[in-house]
Amino acid sequence: MATSKFTTLYEWDTVQSADSTEWCPLAPGQSIFVCGTYQIEKEDKVAENTSPPTTRHGRIYVFELADVLQLIPHQVIDLPAVLDMKWSQTYICGKILLGVVTATAKLLLFELIEDKTLIQIAEASVLGNTDTKEVLALSLDWSNARCKDMGSAQTEVHIIVSHSQGGANLFLLSEKQELVMIEKWLGHEYEAWIAAFNYWESSVTLTGGDDCILKGWDVRSGLSSPIFINRSHNAGVTSLHSNALFEHIFVSGSYDESLRFWDLRKMKNPLHTTEMFGGVWRVKWNPFTFDTLLTACMHGGFNVVDFKNPIQSEHQPQIFASYKNHESIAYGADWSHLNEASIKVLFTRNKNIQTANGKNAYIVSTCSFYDHKLCISLFTKADT
């Protein structure tokens, strides 16, 4: 019987510690992906009996997967350490945009231009103009994951950002491509590791924190109190992702090494809990089928989890493939949006890489921290 498996295509040394990788979802940029890094450097001590100041540097590497035998970035952007990156799932005023959050509490927007490089077009701070504390922007999400049919007609979207002081910020991207902070609130006692939209109702957002709590918020009813509080996680809540095909379904990951599947209508207990053998730092639904998840599980490597029918609660999600080609903390992972036809063309051109016919085949990228390693793999899902 055939088994699902990963085949490594490329490996690349990011030099700095790698923690984020994201594939462009929109044509003609679907062969483009980015990798973000986070490097801590301690400076010389400035006075006796004082700790040396810490600088967090980062880079964004821009790659294109083409019919070549090497993986070489065609753009490198130096900036403060990158904590998270995500592409807009729709064109904004006809443009392809990437959101980035940094260790200087900034939300940055980049546009992918015709030569397949990034240019920065907007910037905003989660601090406002008065707070001078050291704050890291930790995660972001776009509100428009279910709006692909709107195309370039869509002019306004929202972005949510979480930060290390336990709070979240809601930004509006205006028609003039300006970032306007419209809401700011504290939701957690410690770091708010993750924030995400309910893609079916973007006025509803979710946050997870190092206080082990998952909370839901509704902008329409005000943000003075959450619409639900769930305390089922046994450690910090580190990842969240709403399902853009199956309504009400979302998934959460935690330092407690479990993946939890939820129905937003019944938030007392999760639908399922699956052991992942490592803290679940990032979770990504398959963008073609939305019934499998790619997960970055820190010391547990990278796993693919099967969730065949999210509506039928009796189906128990299980790990059915793992990728162990990294020697350090698994932090970043994403599915390519190249379809089977595009993958088949790519592999036909590159005779050194063998694949059957592109059926049930997906390109994925993964990156890990201390070994500063980026990998591009072919994931082949066995017929079931």
C-alpha cells in the first residue's frame, strides 16, 4: 500500500535563525515564497553590573521556485527580527500584499511588484505614540481569506496583530493603502502569542496567550469583555487557524503538544484533541482541500494531520505523515499554492526530480531555528 511521504527537493542555509515561511497565494506570484529570520545579538556592556543590551535582527528572503537546480534568493531585505508573515488572500486594489510583524512592535506591508521583488508601502506601530516599553509584535492575520472571488474590487480589509504585552490591535487597510489602528485591547496576562480572524465572520477574532487561555472577541459588541473564554489548554496557546471552507471550524495549537479542533458554536470543549509530540507553533490548513493540516511542532518536527470531514465529529484526526529533515526547533511551515498542473510542468522541466504525475502532490516549505535551515519538499498524499 502506498504511503504519504515527503521528498526533500532543496535545502538552504538562512544564516540567521529561521522562524517563518509563507507562499504567495495569488497569480502570477504563486511560484514566490518568503522566509523570515530572527537573530538575537548582545552588544557590549555599557556599564559595570549591567546586562548587555539586546538587538533583534532579521531578514526577509524572497525566493522563486523555478526550473533550476538551486534555491537562491533573488532579494534579501534586512529589518528588525521577523516574528510572523502572511500574504493577503486577495488582491488589494489589484496588488499582491505581504504583512510582516517585527520585534520593534511594527506591522509592515510590502507589495510584490512585477519583477517579483517586494517594496514596502506602509508601516504602523502597535504601541501608539506614548508607550515606550520594549514590545514584540508576535503574529498577524488578514480578514479576507474567504474573499477570493472579490478580486481587485476589494479595497478595504482588516489585519489583526498580537503582541508581547498580552494585547491585540485591529488595523484597517484603507483605499489609500494606509494602516489605521481602529481597536486596541489587552486580552491576556502574558504574551498574546497568536491572533486570528473567524474567516466566516471577520468581526469575530480569536486570541491565545501564554496564560494558557483562548478567547473570542466581537468588535460589534465592544472589546471590554470576550464573547467566550476557554481554559482547556495546559500551556500557552501558540497557534490558531480558521477553516475557510468549513464554517465554524478552527484549530488551536499549544505548548502542551496538543492540537485541538473546535466548533465555534460549542466552545466548552474541543471536538477533538490530537497529540503532536511537540509544542504546536504554526498550523496551516491545506489551501486546496481544507481537510488536512501542516503543522510546525517545535521539538516534534513537522506533521501532516488528516481531518477528513470536519463536520462529522466522530472522525478522529490523526498524524499520517511527518517530516524530520530538520535538526532544530520547527517554527515555520506552509503549503505552496501551485496546483497539480503547475507542479507537473515544473517537474517535467527538472529531470533530476522524479514524481509520478503530480496527482495528490503538494509543494511545502519548512524552516527551523538554531540550525537556520530552510527546506522545500514534495509532499505526496497516498490515495485513501
